[in-house]
Amino acid sequence: MIKKCLGLIVGLLLLTGCSEFALLSSGSSLALSNNVYAKAYSGVDLTTYLTTNKDIKTHAYEYVVKAKEVKDLVIEVLAHDFSE
């Protein structure tokens, strides 16, 4: 437990490259919200941003774009196979 706490503290101290605005906006949403689910989402969103430099919405958007590309490719291949 102590190793986890020390690792967290050291990790937070080393995160100097993070955008101050992103940290402030995520932290303020944690403080202003009274809904438990909104607080949990904000906490997970902040953690996701700190580890991947993308928020949850960006991950979801990229997933949808990739899925559309795959769907279009499958439709193109199927249409080509049946046109012959």
C-alpha cells in the first residue's frame, strides 16, 4: 500500500508536461459536480487523459471513425465480389 502511494506521489510530481488548462478544467468539474456518476466519470476521464493524452470522448470518436472505415471497406469488398 505504501509503495502504491509513493508511486502515485512520484508519478504526480513527474507529470509536469500535462496541460495546466486540462488539469484545471478536470479538477474543477470534480469539485463543482454533486452527482456521484459525474464525479466518477470526471475522475476516470482525468486518469485517461493523464495516461494516454486523450480524453474519453477522443477515444470514442476515433473508435467510431475506425469502425466506419472498416464497414465501408467490407461493403466495398462485398460489392466488388458480387459485381463479377
